[in-house]
Amino acid sequence: MASSSFPANLIICDQSSMSVQELVKNPLPSLPQRYIREDHYQLSETESLLIDAEAEPIPILDMNRFLSEQHREGELRKFHSACRDWGIFQVVNHGVSEEQLEELRNGVEGFFSLPLQEKMKYKIRPGDVEGYGTVIRSQDQKQDWCDRFYMTINPIHKRKPYLFPKLPSSLRTILDLYIQKVQNLGMTLLSLLEKELKMEEREMREALEDGMQSLRMTYYPPCPKPELVMGFAAHSDSSVITILNEVNGVSGLEVKKNGVWLPVNFLPNSLVVNVGDILEIMSNGVYKSAEHRVTVNTDKERISMALFFLAKLEAEVGPAKSLISPENPPLFKRMGMEKYLNDYFSRKQQGKSFLEYMSIKKEHVIASTM
Ligand SMILES: O=C(O)CCC(=O)C(=O)O
Ligand SMILES: [Fe+2]
């Protein structure tokens, strides 16, 4: 997406408020207001709803099983129900080796431990959302307790010359390899889903092949009062799917299931896949995007990396045509990918509110009450 087409409401946080990592370097008598959630009491209440994730661990898919005659069918059924009932699952045997994950961890930790002036070389530029720093969508929006680096990675010609190509070379080399492997994993999962959904051959892959992909590295510093802040407020991703890596093995991700926040405990070296809003739309509501958030803790920093699979800029976001019939009318609006992203960035992110905006039912309700 061309940076010039981003909506004007986006505000880039200035240097003094862009790095939480810098903020926590000195003792904090109290937390700055911009991080304190008014709904923190509510958060503590929901916290009490947290049930032990061991009682209901998120589904685990083994990519090797898709290759085995004997296990393939069972694994496909598990995959289908994971996307329908959870919107999130873990993947093992995903193709990224332990050594590569370790190398990536070193590279990303190295990046976040660079002095601020070094990281500022990648800072978000006016009118854009890519780079190091924080973009908020309105002045009254509370900030998350994290530092981010976000960039487009695909198509290659959309990479900003001052971001990916200018990363420290050790990080760039391992990131390149990681991206290739995760791209393979993502496209394999999406082609399996296309079949599961009984979509027309290649309908999904055509919208996605060499489509937009972006990557976000997030650094969550420890917080003296973690109950007052959110590492990453509740949201669903605007993607088709997102592949998440808990880079330094520190937990904090939570997913909402049946109104209850559940901790997501990553198995060591696994990757977590999220269903994003576009997949909920494409599948006409068969699959559900995962509402998720990140909490922080008092003593451990957390680092994650998310790779977002979006559609091609020329593609349309809407329920797959092959799934729509008079008995199964479209539940969501249809729009070009570019407008979809623009509308997404123009609106406050609150849970799954963007998907509600995309929903046709809701529009009808509003129209009929006016
Ligand atoms: O840090 C995480 O585990 C989640 C990050 C996330 O939800 C995102 O980047 O959209
Ligand atoms: Fe997310």
C-alpha cells in the first residue's frame, strides 16, 4: 500500500513517548497516564475469568501429518475445527529449525538492544505506518506497553529501501530465510484450507499469491504495574492469517474464547497461527478471526514476531464467490484490498469492531432503525 494513501488521522508518537524500553531504563515513580487503561478494573475482573489453559489447550497441528496417508484426514478435520471454533492453533514441524529460531532470536534481541539513536534511523516517517515507533489513531487513544517495528516484506518491490535492506546484516540474513520458510508454511496452510472450505480451485491462492505481507516485531518491556497497562490491547488481525513467533519464549498472549480470556502457552519452538479478519470474511463466517491481546509482567521482557498474510492490492476482500448462494448469502461487504486497509487504519481498533463494520447484517440493522 502506497504510504501516501494512508488516512490522515494517524498520529506518529514523538520520540519522548515512542519507546517504552527507554522509559523503563530509569525508576518510574508512577506510570505515565497515556499507558494507564481506564478499563483496568474491568481487565482485572476478566482476569479472574482466566481459566487454566491446561484444561483446554489451543489445538496443535503437526505439519508432518498432512504428508502421511494415514494421518492426513484426521489432521485436516482438526485444522478445520481449529479455524472454526478457536481461530488460533499451534503448529509443530513447521519447517523452521531450532537453530534457525535461535539465530532469529539473537538477531531480534540484538536489534532491540541497539541504542535508541540507532533504532531511530528506522523511525516511522510522516504519512506512513512502517518503521520503528508507534502510530496511534486518535489523541485520546491509550498506548500499548510495547515498542514496535512494522514493515511490508512482500511484494519485494514494496519494501522500503531504508527499512529491511538497512537492518543489521546478521538479522537480515536470518530474517530472509525465516520469511521464506514461513511463507511456504502459510501458503501450504491456505491451500489446505481452500480445499477444506470447498472453495473453487485456487480462489484463495490467486488472491494471495505474491500478495501483501508484512512483519511486526514487538518488544514488551517489564512493567512495575502490569495490571494497569496492556502490552497489546484486544484486537483481531486484519490479515487472512498471521503466523506468530514468541521469539524469546516469554508468554503473555491471550485469546478470547466464548467470552473468556485464555492464556496461549506456546510449545517450545512452535509457531502460532491466527485466523485474521479477511479469512473470516472470505469463508463467509465459517472461520472466526481470533480476538487476542498481550499482557505484560513485572520482571521479564517479551519479544514476538508476527508475519501477516494479506491479499494482493488488486484483489477484492469479500466472501468467496464460490461459497455464496441464495441459501448462503454474503455476510460481509466486498471491497478492494486498498480500501479495506485504508478503512481499517481510519478506525479505532477495539476487539473485533472492524469486522462488525464489514458485516452486512449490521448495516441493515442500522439502516432499518434510521
Ligand atoms: O505479541 C504477540 O504475541 C501478539 C502480537 C500481535 O497480536 C500482533 O502483532 O498483531
Ligand atoms: Fe495481533
